[in-house]
Amino acid sequence: MNQMNKKEFDCIAIKREAQSRIYEETKDMTHQQQIEYFRNAIRKSHFREWWEQANSFTGHRIDRVS
């Protein structure tokens, strides 16, 4: 019989907590407000540099929504 090790980091639980938090913060927003919410989140995160590089490589802004 295999013993299950106690997890020190539960990826699924962290993901669900983040999804729940984002849902609560955005549930009453319009579509345009949600777009701005995620743009601001990227600007404040460690993904900012990657996002800016991705925009510069494409020659246009990839964060545009039509």
C-alpha cells in the first residue's frame, strides 16, 4: 500500500483561491472594466517585462481587444 505524502504546496488549492478572488473582484464589472483590470494586473506583476517584449516583437500592441 502506498503512503500519500503530505503536500507542502497544493497547486490546485492556490489556483482555486486565485480564481475565486478574481471572480469576486470582477463579477460586477463590464467587459471593458474587466479588460482594464487584467491590463493593470499585468502592469503590476512580474509578467510586465515579458508583456512589453511581446508587444515590441509583434510590431503592434497585443493587448488590444477588438
